[in-house]
Amino acid sequence: MFAKILYLTDFSDVSNKALEYIKKLKEAGTKEVIVLHVIDEREIGHMSHIPGIHLDADELEKLRRDGAKKAMGAIEAELRESGFRVKVRIEEGIPLREILRVEKEEDISVIVIGSHGKSSVQEMLLGSVSEKVIRKSSKPVLVIRR
């Protein structure tokens, strides 16, 4: 039923909790997991203007990408150890747009996402990414609560 999962992660506690649910879906026939992390291009621009930070936007992006690669490597290893085929994608852009683009490109069966990401303030002001994915996705969305 859910042969190919698109797992969205921002490395928050709730997205890590979602990883445990994905492992349980192996018994339900899941064979492949696409692990997606989106580096929000809007945050990189804002971070370079914070007083006390002496890095330009390119340096900040490299730091975020390097950190994401390391974290994604650990997730990939954990899923492979559980018997899944795994593809890791780190994209940069507006999270909702990138998620919907990857959803179409990868022809997934279901999206697995945590109910809340790292930035509670941003979620209150802009609406959460998970809520937008639920509304805009053409595929089923499994939302993992805190």
C-alpha cells in the first residue's frame, strides 16, 4: 500500500519520532524511503544579517548543507539497517514548493511528516509546513504528533 515513502525531516524531535513509525511500516510492505530535507532559502538570507554573525550567505548555506549531510547520513544508515532502499535528497528553496516538486518527481505513495518542526515561532506566524503539505499534497500524508 505504501511502497514508497517520502519522509520529510528538519531533524527536530518530532521528525525523529516519525522515523520510528516509518520503520514499523516495513511490515506493511514499504520498500523504499526518500528522505528529504529542505534548506529554507529565506532563512539563509535572514541569518546573514544577524548582529554578531560574520559569515556571508554562501558560508551559512555551506554550514547548513554540511550539517544536513551529516544528519542525513545517520538517517540513511538507520533505514538501510532496517531493510529499506533509501534515497537522500537535500534541496534548497521554499519548503512547500520543494516538497511538492519532489513528491511528483519521485512518484511516492505517502508522505510522512512531523506535526511540528523546529521553529514554533515561525509556525505561529506563517502557518506550519506540515499543515500546508496536508492541504496541497496530492498523496496521503501521515502526520506524526509530538
